[in-house]
Amino acid sequence: MKKLFFLVIGLTVLIYADTPWVPNVRVSIDEPWDTLNQGESCFAIYGDTIVSICNTAERGQVPVAPYAYSFNAGQTFTQIPFTDLSGGTWHTDPVICFDDSGHVHMIIQFSLNRLKHYLSRDGGQTWEDTSTVTNSYGVDKPWMVVNGSDIYIAWQQTSGQTGIQFAKSTNYGATWNLSLIWSRTGITALCMDEYDILHLALVAWGAGRVYYKRSTNYGQTWSSETYLSDFTYSSSYGDRAPINSITAEDNVVFITWVDQTFGTWDIRAVRSTDGGSTWSSPYVINDITAGGQCKCWVLFDGSGGLHLTYYHTPDWPTNPSSLFSFRYQYSSDAGVTFNPGIRVSDTSVTSLDDFIGEYHITQADDAYLYAIWTDGRNGDYNDLYFSKALLLDLMVAEEDRDEQIVNRILAVPTIWNSKVLMRVQPYASPLEINAYDISGRLVKHIYAGIVSSPMLIQLDPNDFPQGVIFMRLNSRDLTEVFKIVNLK
């Protein structure tokens, strides 16, 4: 990482985003109407057009969902207030997508009272063909997928006919067919793969479990539920939900959520390599385990690269003085391993409101990976910021990292589900290799002495605790640390 300068102003640390992410562009603007803490953003890409919609911390008092657009690939943004008083004051949980014609589709939930769909044919400068998806009280946490003229929405219904509701439109949102597809409630994550299979993940918050379903016929019928994992979660300043995300490509389905099983917020994941029929054990992705990680989003690009973004703070528990940064990790092997995290945000900064939103997503096209998130660097209200990175540069950065690993003394697989071999290269000074659990407690002494020729050591995952462990090599002039996820 290149650190060009270091300056502290109040509780804002001014730095630069790590290469190859471009310097951040402010999405929010200084206008009389924008005395709001913007968060919970969603955005979409179509050519050089980027459209964004977000929530505000003041949504209970101010009937506004800030909408932004850029027609120059994110160099500059224009932001305008979106208001629909027919839905009520509380504009929340917005989702936005493009269809195959480049038209913008947006859904907004109005408190728990109703869910509405909007269509724009001019990049969101005007809206038309508004429709009500549902006006049944209890609608909450919707997510939307647009595929051609078809639109699919899933949400939890918390009152009346409770469970996971599914809505489908085959005419660009003009009319809707609704069905109850699950008796459970919780936070939904919905995606469609290149085979037009719908994949649905559910964080059943009250039950403390993660589940999965899929539909191979455009939502007409759904598979029986698959249990994936237990989880624990408690809210703290800046985050209040174990938000989940899902992505699928080439029969690999990857699901993430925020989990406190190991004491603080981590990003845990499961993966399937057969289209959702069988699943791995859950494992932690984030390379920094101190403090808290939250608001994760995962996405496959069109070439099979897997991308993860999330917030990180070194504090636990979090508080109004905690510094948050927005980070990124890349996987070239569909989630088997991830490279170390890099910073997307130019700043590590406090949030000026407890509410940062429950999600901030990531998008990709053929050339770039894009991100929009919120922080409080301006010192008055939380604002949205944008950055992007060339996909080719992200992949090259991964290759450079692999070249650096070749020069290390210690080499060991980072995902364990059976016996593994650890390689130790010759070194003139005595070495000591130990394994530690996530709390820093020594769990196993591996080796001590001089290595005069290449050495292989077989390790049995059953001899180590399940979950995250750290393999540490120490010498008088050398230290190497590997983060291991033990799935056994």
C-alpha cells in the first residue's frame, strides 16, 4: 500500500484508497434539502450511466430517498431528492436495477405499509409507470432481480400471512403475481445465475440459522430448504443486522453474512460447487479479525472472479468514536481462498450517526468493479462516496501477491478440510512454528530448529480447533503469519 500522506483532523484519518481503486468521488451533494445522514445505498450500472438510491437516518421524519445519477462513468454525480408522499413519510430499503433496454427499475418500501415499483426511461430524471407490489402491512427487507422484462422480488412478511413472499412481473413491473414461498421470516438475499436459476439465501434472525432455496423455473416452484449454518449476532454502533448476500456463477453459489460466533463481527461464508445441492462448512473470509467487520457484499464478475466488500473498524465493541473504513478482498478460485484486504475508502472515519444502513452493494461490468458506501468524512452528515477499479488490475494485484508468497519461508494451505502439507524452506537461523487460536492462545507447537533443506510437515485438521487459526513462523529476523480456516 502506498501511503502518500498522513494527517489527523479530529477523528478523520486522511489517506488514499489502495491501488488499484481510484480516489473517491462524492455522490452526495451540498444542497439545502440534504441535511440528512445518507446510508443503505444501492446502485446499478449501464454503460457509462450509474444510478444510485439510498436511505437516510432521518427517514421517519423526512420523506426523502436521495437519488443520484452519473452519465460519465462516475467522474461526477448529480443528486436529487426522490419523494412519493402517496406512500407515506418513511422511504426505506431501496433497491435499483437496469433492465435490458437501459431503463431504471426501483423499489421502495414505505415503513412496513407497502412496497412500490418505479420505472424511469431517462436515467431517473423522471419516473413513470408506478405500480404497487404489495400494500399488505408487514412488508420488510425486499430484494430485487431484473432479467429482461421479468422482475423478481423477495421479502419477509412480518404480519398477516407471515413468511417469505415472492413477487414476479413479466411486463417490466406493470403487474405482479405474489406467492408465499417460505414459512420462515428473516433477511433475504436473491440472485439469478447465467442459467436463469434463482438462488435465495435467508438469515433467519430469530432462529439464529442460515438457509437456502432455489428455483429452476423462474419462481413458479422452489426447492425444499437447506440448512447451512447457525450464527450469532448482536448490534453495536454502526451496524444492527447480520446482513447477507448471495452470488452465483458456473454452478458455484456463494453466500455471506455477518456473524459473531468468534466474539466480534466477522464475514462468514459457505459455498456450493454443484449449483446449491451440497454445501461447504461455514468459514471466515475477512483477513483482519480484530474489531468488527460488517455490511458485506459478494459478487461474481463475468469472468468468474469473486469480489467482496465490507466495512471494517478496529474497535470492539464499536462506539461513536470508532473509525470505519470500506475494504475489499478478491478470490481467483471462486471463494476457496481470498487475498488480503485492501482499502477502497480514502478515509478511516467515524460515522456521524448510529445508522449507516444495513447494506452497501458492489457491482461489475466487463471492465470495472464499482462500489458506493457512506462515511462521515465531511464532518456534518454521513455522505455517499464512489470508487471503481479495473478488473484486470485487481487480478494482476492477486498475481503479484502470489509471486510474493513464493519467496516466503513457510507455505501452507489456508482452507483445511482434510490432511494438508506445510512446506518450510531452508533458513540459516533457527525457526519456531506455532499455531494459535483466534484469541491468541497457543494451541499446538509445530516445529523448532534450523531447516537446512526443504521440509514437509503433515498436519491433521482434527488436531486443531475448528474455525480460524493462525500459523506463525518466528526467527530472530523474520516473522510470517498465515490465517487458516479449519473446516473439520
